[in-house]
Amino acid sequence: MNEDLVLIAQSGAVRTLRLNRPEALNSFNSQLHAALMAALDAAAADAEVRCVVLGGSGRAFCSGQDLSDPMVAPDFSPGAAPKDLGQVIESLYAPLVMRLRSMPVPVVAAVHGVAAGAGANLALACDLVVAGRSASFIQAFAKIGLVPDTGGTWLLPRLVGPARALGLAMLGDKLPAEEAAQMGLIWKCVDDDALSLTVEELAQRLAAMPTRALVATRQALAAAQQTDLPTALAHEAALQRELGAAADYREGVEAFRAKRLPRFTDR
């Protein structure tokens, strides 16, 4: 059943979604796409959720697309029509990336083992990526004659610059998590045995923060990469006008004055 393909757990205001095709290194097929989208939609709709953690079961985070899936596997019989990979992107991967980038709460990727192809860019589409030291990221697309997808062409140059983005995408080399953190591709690399606790503490910290402001920060930083300074300043003013009228701003200032911890409630 689809719900078995994504394991769901709740800890306070943090919801953890774990890809669960361990025998296939959590590679994507159409069923996993459907299960993950449903789980993300449910988290987005639940007012009790203030942070989402995305991880993987078994030995890996996600090894990308399952190339044995009928929707992408070439038909090698003579005269067979090629599979329309563009339609797969448009109907499955693009909506998944847009769902992640539009979540009303912060999303943290907890990466262990391999994150390859679409799996690597799935992690990078999250707000913060924490990886175990033995984890690795691979832009594997060129090895099978394709270009980076799942937002990779947009994400990579913004995260590491055009030179490194081209190197990662063209060569498809295995990038250890520690190097990924050093070049700014991910937020943090930690020892493998500290990954779970680090992610849990980070997620609980984010869940206690002003959620609406965090999401607006994501949106503002993304928008500013595609515009000029005057437009970015105007966008900042519009966001501050909106957030300044919200309950979290008043609570934050009151807590600061009273020298107590704030209790943020906006979402």
C-alpha cells in the first residue's frame, strides 16, 4: 500500500517522513511519488505541524529514479517508441519540487548513505540539509545521457556557483558529505552516529521559531536571486509590512522585553 512507502512519525510539532523502499535504496517509482506527495500535502494541511523532516529507510537516503520502473525503462524491442521522460518530469518530479518549495513550514533533509540523481536534488530542494559523514551526493544524470532534473539546474548554480555546478553535473563524481558542506552545497555534515540527534534538535528548534517568518525568508531569498536590488528592497518592505501585523512579531517583541522565551503560534 502507498502509505507503507513513506513512514510517518510525529514528535511534538515535528513530522518525520521516511522514504521506505529500502530494498531499492529508496529509488522513485510512481507509487513512491504518490505516497510522498500525499504525506507532504497532509503535513502542509495539519496546523499542528511546524517542521518536516525528510529521510530514508535502510542504507540510503534516495538513489534517484528506479530505472526499472515501466514509466522510464526503455523498450529495447525493434521499432519501439521511446519513453517520454519529459512527461515524467512534468507530472511527477516538478510537482514534487514545487510542493517542497511551497511548504508552509521549514523542511529539513536528513541524509545518510547515498543521495543520487533525483535523490540528491530532492534533498537540496529542502530548506536545510544535514548529512552523515559517510553520506554522498551524486549528480548521476550524465552517466545515462541526461541532464540534472528535480530542480538541479536551478539549485546547483545558486548553491555552489556555475563552475562547481558544471563540474558536479558533467562529471557525476561522488561528492562526500564533508566536501558538500565545505563548498556550501548542504548546511551541515556530522558524524553518522550524531545524525539523528542533530536533526531532531534542529527540527525542534525550527518548530519553536516563527514559522511564517521562516517560510517568508525562504521565499524572499529565492526571489532575490532573480531580481535587482530595488525590487528586493520593495519585496522586503512588503514582507515586513505583512509580518509586522502578525501575532508572532508582537509576541517576539514582548518576550524580548520581558526577557523570556517567546511562544510563537503563527503558521
